[in-house]
Amino acid sequence: MLGGAYGIIKSAKKLDKVDGEFVKSGNNTEVEIRFGNNKNQTHHVERHVIEKTNLNVEAVKQEIMRNFQKQNDKSKLKYNIKINNYSLEYRVHKLPDGTYNIGTIIVK
């Protein structure tokens, strides 16, 4: 998905692609995740990864979606993940429709 601003993770019995596809989940819950709601918001999410790492932004988003899906406590605002020796923090906000918006990724 070019831009990767929106993805859906659903639980399933087999493991497939993450971005908009089914992935295996330990808790049988459906989780919708997006990275901003427009081009400007998506740029804001991606900019620190682009400016401060040599990581592929789409791969980072996929890893973050996998990481968030595994979290038992989805009520926190901040989560940490390590990808290829980079420590990243991503910030999540649950929207009224149940979608989780990841609005910031920070390189620590």
C-alpha cells in the first residue's frame, strides 16, 4: 500500500501480510490502525524516521502494527520498539470509532 497511511489488522488462524491483511493475534480482537488521516498527518508521522534513520518507512509501520497488535494493554499512549538498532517510540490515540491512530513516531 503506497503511503501506508491506513492498515487493518484482524485476528486469523494463519499469518499473512499486515498492512490491510489478516495477521495472527493472541486475543481474537479486531484492531484498525492508521498513521494519520491525510497527507500532512502522514508526513508528520513519518518525518523522524525519514530524517534520523536509514529504515524503510513502510517496513517500520508494519513492525509497529505487529507490535501494537501484540500489546495486551492498548490503553497506553506511548509504546517502544527496537528496529535494527534504532529505539523508536510511537504514540497512539484511540478514536471514537475504535480506530487507533498512530500520530507520532520518534527516534530515541
